[in-house]
Amino acid sequence: MELTENLTRFEAVLGMCLYMLLVANHIRFISQEIEWGKSKAKDKKKKAKKPTQAELARLVKEMFPEAPEPDERSRVRGAVVAAIKRSARGLFDLLPEDRCISLLKMIAGAGQRCPRCRSKNIKEGQPGGYRENYQRCLCLACKEKGRTASYYELTGTIFEGTHLAAKQWFWGIYLFVGGCSTREIGLELAVSLKTAQRLVRLLQLSLLTVRYRFMLRGKVEFDEVYVIGGLKGEAGGLKLERAARKRGLKQPGRGTWDSDKVPILGLVDRQGHLYLVPCANVKTETIQFLIEYLTKQGATVYTDSYNIYNFLKRVGYQHQRVNHSQGEYARGEVHVNTIEGLWSLLRDHLRVHRGVSKLYLPLYLMRFEFLVNHRGECRWYKMMELCTLACQADGLRLRRLVREKQVHTACPTLGLMGQVG
């Protein structure tokens, strides 16, 4: 019994000794690692070498091979370059004005018919009797009826009576379809901000009144988005009938025109044709006729689970849904990702304007819609397409709206007809 107890004590002492030996070895290993790290850091410090002043000077000369010019020479060169910039007005100033006018007259279809009565019974005036590169004509049919009979090639278009050169119009349209702001267009054309605003308004109204027309067919997606847009200042001459709003909109639920969160209904087919329509509210009675008017009967339509689309099967469409509330965003070909992918692009398009009045929201939507519908074309093609639409628009009416500051009366909001303006 005593022998067993002695063996047990011996084993305990032996185990304790082994444990202390292991701890000592571990501590020695850690100390060696620390010393090794210190020695490595010392080696790095030894290797690091500060450059001399001569080396720094050589490096600076390599970075800037040409020394800065004296102030006098810099001012002279800057004045010369500034004069060239002011006179050039961009690359379009390198084009001859007569060639630009000929192209504009060709797009407008000048000289073929009277722009007022569309009669071909016309008489051309003597060349050189009007503005340079333009020619007056006389409509004999209008003259017989006692109406204004004289006109020239751009009569009835938004270009009639313009003080801008044809090359300035082309350059302005080129910048407009490129997404430039009104201020940037004014700087490029070397015109006042007011003139640039008038040019942009006429182009926006042309897109709105002579809209790109097509029938949605095949597989079509519908969805809605809400854009914050109140009455900025006294837009359209309308007084603000509410207290000034703080930061953002805090009202719960879906937006409406009255709550300053304007709903925009988007309709797009899988070929990429897009319609954007601002609405006063999102109700079935508001959107039903629009959808039936723009979408071919019997088309396959995809929506989310919002109940305003319940009428689609009843009126003859093949309707399928995705339920976002249950985490379902795609089920094979059943999805609305095409239209939802455009919403982020639309928000970026509107964000550069730092807030858009809801009265003029259709004008900004038209440019985005136009650019999306022609996204596969080069900018020159877009410019020519917009020139064609501008020549087809009712220039007399559009110029009057801009002149009398009644542009908002030509900006329709679905479900709000006759309530604004």
C-alpha cells in the first residue's frame, strides 16, 4: 500500500517537471521569435537609405521635364489660348455655315410644300432677297384665300426667326443628346444662360409633342417608380400651397402627385422599347386605357404582385407575376428586371439636375426615354433624329409657349388633365 502511494507521488512530481520543461521551451521559442523580429527590423532600418538632395532634384526634373514659365510668358500664352477658345465655339465652328443651313433645310423638307396649307402651288422668290443662304417663297393658294402667303424654308419649325447660327443649333442638339446641362450648353455655344434655356426647352417640347411612336408587343414588362418632385419656387407661375418642406419626404405608403412623390409608370418590351408616363396616382382606372392603347392585344405581360394590374387577364393579356414580398424576383422568363434596371439609370439621369419640379417632370423623362430608345445608335444619329422631330413639331405653338412662359401647360400628367395650368 505504501509502495503504491510512493509511485503515485513520483508520477505526479515527474508530470509537473515535464510540464515546466515544456513551458520553458515554449517561452524560449517565443523570445527567439521576438529577437528575430527585432533583428529583421534592424536590418530593414539599415537597408533604408534617405535620398540625397541631388537625387531628389534629379527625380523632380524627371517628373517635370519642362520648367514652369515666367509669369509674363504664361499670361501672354493664356490670353492667346483664351481668345482662340472664345472664337472657336467648339468643333462645329470649323464647319461652313452654308453647309449647315443646307443640311437643316434638307431635314425640314424646305420648298416642297407650303408649311401652312401644305399646298404645292408655290412660287419661289428671287435669290438673295432674304437672309443669306435662305430664300422667300410665296404660296399662291394662301394668297387667294387672303392669308399670309410669304414664308421661307424654316417657317413653322422651332428654328423660324432664330438668331442662332445653324451650326450653333447643331452643336447645341449634339450636346443635348449627350446629356449636357443647360449651363454647359450655354458655355459651349458662347450664349447667355437664358438663350440656352430657351433652346433646351424647345428641344424638350419637340420630344414631348412629336413622341417616338411604336406598339409594345411580344413580352412586355410594367412597373412603377416614385420620384420626389415638388413645386420648386413658383414653377409655372403657381403659388406653393403648403409649408416649406424639410429634408426629404417622410409620408408612409405609395406616392401621389399631391404628396410630391410622383408615380412614373414604365412600359418596356424585351426588345428595349420604352415608355415613361408620369401619373397623378397609381390606380387601375388611371393606367388601364394607357396600357391597352400602347400594348398589343394578347401580348405576354409581366408585373409584380401589385393589385392595380389585376385587370390584365380580363382584357385579354397573358399576365404573369413575381411576388417580391416573398423574395421572388425571377422565375425563368417571368421577371420585371428589365424595367427595374432602368430605374437606377433614370435616377442618375435626374440627379444631375439637383431636383426637378413635378410640373416639368415629363420634359426630363422625354430626354431619358429618347436616349434609351436610341441607345444602340451613335450620337450623330441621335442628333439627326432629334433635328427631324424638331422640324415636324408645331414650331409656332412651341415658341409661343416658351415666350409666354406657359411650358407647363404642354406637360401632361396622366390622371391630372385640366387640373394644372
